[in-house]
Amino acid sequence: METAIPKTSFKDKTNKVLGINPQDALISKLYMSVSFIALLIGGILGLVQGLNRAGLLELPSWLNYYQVLTAHGLLLVLVFTAFFTIGYFYAALSHTLGGLLPVVRKMAWVGFSLKIVGFVLAVVPIIMNEASVMYTFYPPMAAHPAFYIGLALIVVGVWVCAFGAFIQVANWRKNNKGQHVPILAYFATAVFILLFFGSVPVAIEVLVMIIPWSIGWVETINVMVARTLFWAFGHTLVNIWYLTAVSAWYVVVPKIMGGRRWSDVLTRVVIIGLVVMNITGGFHHQIVDPAINEVVKYMHVFMSLAIGFPSLMTAFALFAVFERTARRKGGKGLIGWWKKMPWGDVRFLAPFIAMVAFIPAGAGGIAQSTNQLDGVVHNTMWIVGHFHLTLGMSVAMTFFGISYWLVPYISKRVLTPAMNRLGVIQTILWTVGMIFMSGAMHWVGLLGSPRRTSYTTYGDHATALSWDPYLTFLAVGGTLLIIAVILQVYAVFNMMFFAPKGDTEFPIAEEEDNATKTPYWTERWGIWIVVMLIVVAMAYVIPLTDMIVNAPPGSPPFKTW
């Protein structure tokens, strides 16, 4: 079945003329504010951590490396990304679906409140040095129960927001039967599906296993089951960030360039592929774990690498958009058309660099999915470098690029030339800083420097001392990054409260004129969720059953710091 492009309703037209509903704008502004405050505090802690890890800064007796690492990770991995993603997609749902429903607004506020309460509950034990578990909550390391209860509330808050988005989309589909959900709302649907289903395993881990164990209601915990449930969530979270960034690459960047989307069909197929194949990738984080047999690991290598196909399709589609748009603007030659790209526009420059960074980041992920190569780098700083390249470049830089039009849009203000120049400088600083820091982490990891440890020379051993020059590069990169963070946070709040008033467009690129009509099977989310659950069952039922039936003696809680 094929359908036409959705008709524009009176409510949609009104929304476009008047801009975002003030109540919807307030929700997104609040989410953005929390996100970028978390970026600032988490960035400062990251600098402290980097200087200490390089042996250049000694922490006071009341603060330790693992405490700083936990707070840094919680703020940037959970708070910065989660609040940005929800604020961004709720603004997109409001814009493309004619304004949020009253019940959805209430759910956004309830979700926000739960996440804030949960965040406070999680932070207090960290400050008291009762939760320095490096934010991955791996048993047998055990934090104060309040830390886990806070994390559980954050997950519940995310679920409330996810169901709010589902209600919003279902209402639109009910009133627009037979039409395709607008593309950004389609991306939002996929992201919230992953947020819900991906967080179910970690909710089981925290609620059923860790909280009773940390309180003392049970004496031991099955460490392997807990790790497996954690990574089913952890890996999915990475790809939720990626899918959020990809939404801007497909939909926003072509519009900012003055071009069009290359293929709506391909875009929706990529989204479905990323949803169906995501959760199973968690096992490649456990490829060196001893309690998983080789056959299961071999199967999971393929399941992890399968995610590369939609990524390659994305690369093809986006570079097709770049070349077509640049040539329409007069670009010529094999590579001469690159001169026609809007390099001076931060809304393009930041996400473009983010896309390019995903090439080495994705290649590193492929290396880590391979048993032999992962054996070389698994417990080294290489992994930390890969993580920063993926989150810090591909995801965070896309989020920064989005902020330069989204914040003015929801604030009814405009991006000035001066702020655009500041954004370009901030983008360059961030890029150079991340090259220094992430590059040094990758290299020193190959030389054997371990991760998850504070600075040590291992009794002035020659090998450990040879890591110091690379760790100095790490510290230099971290210093450049905190300058970029300060500029970014300044830009966000300037655009939110002090920039000149005016109307800013919500940039959504249309399809090419001769684009193939999109088949309606792409809207059958019920089918795709069933397929996703079947794939998840194929990946997890046998190994989890084995871990439970043949469980080793459980572990009591340990406080290692």
C-alpha cells in the first residue's frame, strides 16, 4: 500500500504560523536547561578527573578519583543525554503533530519531576562517597541503596515521557488515518520504543536484584546475570543517542544546506533496522566474560556487526545529499563541489564533523566486537577513547549543532552572526580537544594503560612511566574541552534569554520531487516490535537461562573504594 504525503491540517498551519505553543516551549526549555547545566558540571568534573589521571593534579583527601568518575559519568551519560533527547523530541512532536496534548504535557512534567527527584537521590550518596561505583553499577561493587533507588526513579521518569510520546503519536494517527507519521515524529517513536524496551532489563536488574541485595534483604547476587541485564541496556543507550543524532543528520542538515532528503523510504528502513537490531548488541561488551560459551559469543559477533548495515546506508544517503545539494549550487569537479557546503554555519559544521567522527568511532566498535582484537584493548584506555569519540564527537557535537536553532526556536529568538561565529569557534575548539584527548586514550590503551584506575606508576615501572607523555596530551585535550563547554553553555543561555527576539524556523527538509512513494508497511510498528522481541529472545534466552540454571555461587556486596 502506498500513501500520499500527509495533508496539512488547520492546527498544523496555525502551529507553523504562530510557532511553538508556549506551554510546549517551556517543557523543552526546562529539559534543555537541565541538560546543559549537567554538561557544565560534568565537564568540570571531567577536567578534574583527566588532570588527576595524568598525574598533574592531586585531589584533596575528601575527594577521590572514583567519586569524580561516577559523578562525571552520571551527569554526562544519563542526565545530559536523556534530558536533551526528551526536550528535543518533545519540541519535534509539538511542531510536527500540531502541539502537545494536555495529557502529554502533564506526563512530561511528571516525568521531569521523577527524574529530578531520582537524580538528587543518586547524587547525595556520590557526594558522601557511598556510591563510587563508576556509574555502571556492576556487582559485586555495591553503592548505598539510595543511589539505586534514584536511578530507578530516573528510569520510571523516562518511561512516563516515552508513553506520553506514544499517546501523542497514536492520537495523530487516529486523526490522520492512512497517512505517514511525519519523519521527525517517526524518529521520536523509534527512540522512545528503544528507551522503553532497552531500559526494561536494567530496571529488572536494579529493582529485582541490586536494591534487595544492597539493602541486605538477600545475601548474594548473580553477577553474570546482573552484568548481562546491564549491558542489554547500556549498549541500547548508546544507540539511542546515535539514533537521536541521526534524526538531525537526515532531516535537519539537508534543510540547513538548502537541499532535500534523498529518500523517505530509506530513512524509515534505516530507523526500523536500528530499532530491531539494537538491544542484542549488548553482548559484545561481555565478549571476554568467562561464563558465556564460544558459540553464543560467535553468534553475537554477527548480531553486533549487523548494526553496521543501517549505518552504511546512512553514510551513503547523507553524502548523496551533500553532493546533490552542492552541485545544484554550482559545485563542480570530483571534489570541488565541497566548496559549496555552508562551512561557516555552525548548524551545519557541528553535525557534519560529528558525522565524520562516526567513521573512526564505528570502526573502533567493529574492532571491539571481534574476540581477538577486543582481547588486546578490552581493559585498556582504548575503550575510554572509543567511548569519548562516540559520545563526545558523534553525539554531543550533533546535540550542540541542534542547540543553535532549537534553543532560538523554542525561545522565540534568533541566532545572531556573532553567536554563530562563537559557535564555529566552539566547534573547532571541541574538535581539537577531543582529537587530543580521545587520540591519546586510544594510543596509550594500545600501549597497555588500564582503564578504571586512578594515576599510578606501579612503583616507577618503566612501562607505566612511558604512558605519561600520552596522558599529558589527554590533559591538554581535556583543558580545551572545558573551554568549549563553557562557550557552549554560554551560547545556550544567551540564545534562550538574551538574543534578539524573532522567529526561527524549525528546519525540516522535504523529499526530492521525484522520490519513490513510501510503502505503508513502514508504519506497522506492532510488527517491528514483535520482530525486535524475537531477535532479543534469540540473543538472550539461552545464555540467561544457562546463567540462572548453572549459576555459580553468588557474591556478597563489596565496597572497593
